[in-house]
Amino acid sequence: MASHQQERGVVGQSAWPDLPPELLERIVAVLGPRDRVAVRLVCASWRTCVRESFPSDLPFEAPRLLLRRPGAGGGLTFFSLHHRKVLPFALPASISTGRCCGHLGGWLAMALDADRSIVLCNLVSGQSVAVPPPPVFPVSKVVLSGPPTSPGWVAAALGRMGTVVLLQPAVSGAWMTIGVNEAAQHGGFRDMAFWSGSLCALGYDGAVLAFHGDLRARAAAVSVVREAEHPVGALTGGCWRLYLVESDGELLLVRKLYMVRRNSEAVDLQVEVQVLLSAGERKWGLMVETAGRAVFVGSVASAVVAVGLYPAAGLRESCVYFARREVEMLAPHAICEYSLADEEMRGVPIAGGHSADVEPVWITPFI
């Protein structure tokens, strides 16, 4: 006869991980997307069940595009490279009318242009963190040094006129403007990224400057990470786009040149993409491949992803994925995929429709 302790031990063991998959699937089916995300974190068997039955839920298998649905009052949704279609996901109502201007670790920076405010919102928990209105509205990009739940986190906002401001809520509730003279010297700033404890800003002449701010003293030291490659406004004969990307301690500069030639019969599009890697200050090298990795760039968010982590997603190593085709008159509803190895570009159509007036934003896996 079993002892009382043995009986207690048997009773105390949880049978939840051993639920039949069909029963677990029926239970999970009545939950909302965010609750299903929580279920995925319980154990491996639950994670497998939810992932196979509800592939549209976060977290996801590879970077997705955050899109604005077409039409007045169109909400936010996701496009999956893996499934090649728009997937349903109910985003928090508090940000559904905002404009995404940044992303880090599941936190979206949403600009509410009507009242010139910025709200940081967690996609999974729905938690929101308000920050003071930055003095550079309209904001084109916001980057964070860490999640707003981490100690001492810093936010940087880039205005559409090329001005950068910093905020550290633990130190001060006021934004600090940095690099005004440097911005004027380099034609304004067009992109930025946190790297090696500093905020790096990319000028329109190709220069990269690193700012190390002391927000208590309201001052910022500046150093040159990359010299300007051409005078401001000197480029002709094509359209240049430059992006800064931080990846595991590395700083990448993605440079894209596209030229459109028209004749009576066809339109000829020529595209050249280069990825440069910083191995330290003033030391940059051209990368002919990104072995095992794919680069995702956009004016709002950029990232580098290991393709081996998402074997079913169809990502290609040594490829650069652009959030939006630069030549809107050719394919406004498409992603640009450029192979560094083949030096070829192909368009990936965004099925399901979205507003071409709002740039899609890459949202990378975060759980």
C-alpha cells in the first residue's frame, strides 16, 4: 500500500505538460494572441503546439514587416516573409493610430503626431511607457540603448531636419540636443545607432560621428568614427541611401545606389549595394558576404539576423533586405532583396495590401 507521502507526491506532480496536443490546441484556441505567447513560454511541448497551430502569433520565426493597412483609419498588422502574406495580430489600441519610429526587443516607439508625443509600447505585455515630447517633431527615428524596463536606459530621437536629441529618464526629464554644429557641417544626420556605449550618427556626406553624452552635465563628447566620403550634395547621377546597423558589437554601414534609365521601350533599374564593417575607429572594410547572416535595413529599424535560427523562413545569407523599394513608381508594394554574392536584386511582393505612404518597419524576434 502506498504511503501518504507517496500519494502526496503523485498528486503534487503536474500533468499539464502531458496534455494531449489536440486538447491543448482546443484550450489555446480560445485565448488571445498575447496569452498564447505566454503559453509558449511554459515548456517545449506547449511551445511546439502553439507554434504549429498559431504561426501568426508573436514571437515569430523571422523578421516581419509592421504595416499600416490601406484606407482611412487603417490599423497596424504584420507581413511574414515566411508565409508571404499578412498575418492577423491584434496590436494594443493605444498605439493603433500611431506612427512607428523605432523598435527594440519587442518595444515599439510610436509617434503620435497630433499631440507631438512618443509612447513606448511592449508588443507582448501591452505595457506602455510615456516619454516627454522631444523638441524635434516630427520624429523620423527613435533608438534605445536598452529596454525601458532596464536601469539607466537612454533614448535618442532623430528629427526629420537631421537634429539628434538624447533623454535619460533616470537622470532628467528633459531632452538634450547634441551635435548641432556637427550636423550642419555634414548636411544633417540621416540615421543613428547605439554602438560601444556611444550614439553614432550618420551624416548626409557619409561621415559617422560618435557622441558620448553626460546627461547630468548636459554635455556630449564627439569623435569621428568614419570620415566623410564626399562633399554634401556632391553626388549626382543616381540616388544614394545609407543606413547604420549595430550587430553584436559590430557597426555596419549599408550603402545603396540605384539609378533608373528610361527609354521608349523599357525601364532599366541598376542597383548597387555595399556593406562596410567597422573593426574599430577609422578602420572600415568592405564585406563581400555576410556568412550565415542576413541584413535587414530601413530608415526606422535595422538588424542583422542569423539565418540558421530560422531554417523554415527562407532567408538567404549574404543578402540585404530593404523594408521598402526605393523606386516607388516601379513596385511600391514590395520588399527589395539584394544578394551580395550575385549582385542581383529581386522584389518580394507584399501580398495583402498596405499603405504605400507609410514605410514598413522591420520587427525582429525578441523571445
